Amino acid sequence: MKLKYLIIPIAFATLGINHAGAQTFEQITKAPKIKKNLSDDKLLDVVQKQTFEYFWDGAEPTSGAARERYHADNIYPENDKSTVATGATGFGLMAILSGIDRKYVTREEGLKRLNQILDFLGKSDRFHGAWPHWFHGETGKVRPFGRKDNGGDLVESSFVAQALICIKEYYKNGTPAEKEVSEKADELWKGIDFDWYRNGQNVLYWHWSPEYKWQMNFPVKGYNECLIMYVLAASSPTHGVPAAVYHEGWARNGELKTSFEVYGHPFTLSYQTPKNTVGPLFWAHYSYLGLNPKGLKDRYANYWENNVNQTLAIHDYCVANPKGFKGYGPNNWGLTASYSVKGYAAHSIQEDFGVISPTAAISSLPYTPKESMKVIRHLYENLGDKVWGKYGFYDAFSETDNWYPKRYLGIDQGPMVVMIENHRSGLLWKLFMQNEDVQKGLIKLGFESPAIKK
């Protein structure tokens, strides 16, 4: 199975300027001057805060939501600067919560922005509750991701739902205005009709379009980045699905479980890749921004061990550097979907073009703290302005090809902010896992977790 992220390039975004030429959300934030020899915690704070700015100053101004991309060179091949991405918006909502909690913005400012984004999501195009992959930021109308992909995208919508649950929990005991946002977030995620996206079968389908119906024909089966969708589908109190959808669809009637090793690291999950290999590192990130993999187990895997081992396998591959790419090593590793010297690629052990994606190692910080900190410090202190800009580290680079584009992708910036926060405080993990509906869904599917209240 080829996942959508692996086969279709991502799109665009840029500065928010009103008709009078005045700045709107973006304050033309500049990257802070690089300071060497910071403590690990101070360095993490610098990276987290600067990356958070992508979702704050860099937001699409009408919606307040996350742009698909930002190019410092202001070159956008398809001239669609205000495209909003659903997945990046979900990651951005979680990033904003972390920014509020870290006091990067005031609680009042943060609540206002979250309210704006939720209102946008409430008025935007939805298809049986699911949002499309892309919106026009000014209108909330669907912007097709492909010819037949002009309707609901259940995977991207699940990334938003993961964030909405965190928002609900963060504000549920707050002021009247905060409780209102909590209730709004709760209503939005419960409006997703997961059961519809079964298409009458015991599996979840990625897409549905009012024009093309089920013609995309993409039943989602594991293992990849989509585990969160099945957890949420089982957890929904309004449009939930039975456990059989998970075990027969995602787990492929038990075929999900296997046994192999990569660079000496064991795996029990059959990845949607060539046999006995692992995928790009975003597969260890997207579903686990809220879903805490620590102690998370079911009949198929120990998910913490799986994600740690996937990260270590890619780390060890980059250190071994069998293709001899310049710069690869213990302080410069990380393969995931990102910009590439070949346009856009889902970099992995099987698809390595000499391109390092900073989000790969940085978003893996909870799994490999020592190895990831080496990358963060090297990129910041040694490569510096080549890879560091006003929204944190640029999306990707290649020392082999002397390729250092000053460009960002929202779906890569978001996981860095969230996983740094989870490493530092566990905030998003705590919020998501304490949700009563999520706990019921995990129990329904046969998961074990220290967070589940028996």
C-alpha cells in the first residue's frame, strides 16, 4: 500500500498581509541570534518557541489556522499562498496549547486564537463530519488535494480530533470563556462520522467525496501513521465503530503481527513497506502526539518499544551510512517525509537520497533523548543559519548536494513542538490520555496503558 504522503507532494503558504500592506498575524519574526553552549533545557526552549512561531506569527490570517507551507523566498509554484492544511492545523492546535502553557503567549491571546481556529473549522466544508486535506484559508472551502480527493479525509481529520480532545481537557475546568472553547472542541470532534467511513465494511476508508464517492478506494490497514484514526473511531461516543473494525481492518485479521529485526532492533509489526523493513519516522510521531506510547500495549505490539526501535534503526543506519552521504553520523541523522532534492520524498532506509529532515530526530526526542539532542545541538551550533530561520529549523537539507532551501512544511514543524513538550512535561500525552472517551475506546480495542483507569 502506498500512503498518500508518500506519493503526492504537499502544497503552499506565505506571509499574511492585508490590503493596506500592514502585517496581520505575522510580525516578521526573526530567528534569534545563535548562542552556543546553552544548557539542554534552554536549547530545547529556544527551538520549541521558535518553531511554535510557525503556528502563531506564521498562521494564515483569516482562519488563524496552519498554512501548508511557508517559503522564505516567496516562491510558490502553484501560487496558492493561503492554503490551510488540516493535519498541520491539528498539530498546530496542540503546539498552541504548549505555547500557552509555556507562556510564549498569554492565556488570553491563546484562547482567542484557538477560538478563531475552532470557529473556522466549524464553518468550513465537512463531509460526514470529516474535513478535507486542504482548505482555502480565506473561505474554508475545500481545495482538492488531487482530482478525486476533493472531499473528506478521515486521517487528516483524526489529527485534528486528537488536538480537539486535548483542548477539551485543557479548558474543561476553566473560566466560562474557557469552558465554552472546551465544549466547542468536544462538539467538533464528536461530529466526525467514523462509522460512515467504513463504507459498510470492517475497515476504515481514508477518503469520501460527494462527487467521486468511494472511488479513491483507500482502505487503511496497518502499520503506518494512522493508528490514531482507529483509536478515535473506537472512542467516539456518537459515531463509534466496533472493535472488529480495528482487528479485521487495521490489523488485517492478525497479519499485522510479525517478527523481524533491522540493525539488530526487533519489531513485531508488519509495516506497509517492503517486507521486514520500517517506514519513515513520521510513522512514530503523528499518531503519538496525544496517544502516549509509554506502556501502551495490545496483542500486536508494545508501542513504546516499537517506536524506540524504529528510531534507533534509522539512527544506526545513518551512522553506518552505507551510501556514503556527506555529513551523516551520530550528530546528523533522521529520515522522514519532507522536501527533498527530488522534490518531495518519504525518506527512509529504503528511500535515502542524502537528505536529512530535522523533524525526524527532533520529533523523536522522547524515544532517543541523547541521540536527538546531539542532532539539535549540531544543527543549531554548527550548521546555524544554513538550517535555522525565523520558524526554527528549515524542513530539510543535503550536505552532499549543498542544498539548503529556506522552506517549511506545517506537518513537519508541528510534531517538533509537540514532542519537545511531551519530552519536557508530558502535557499533550496527559491531556489526551485522561479523556474518558479515549480510555473507553482503548479498553474496547484491548489496549493496556498505565494511563487507563480501571
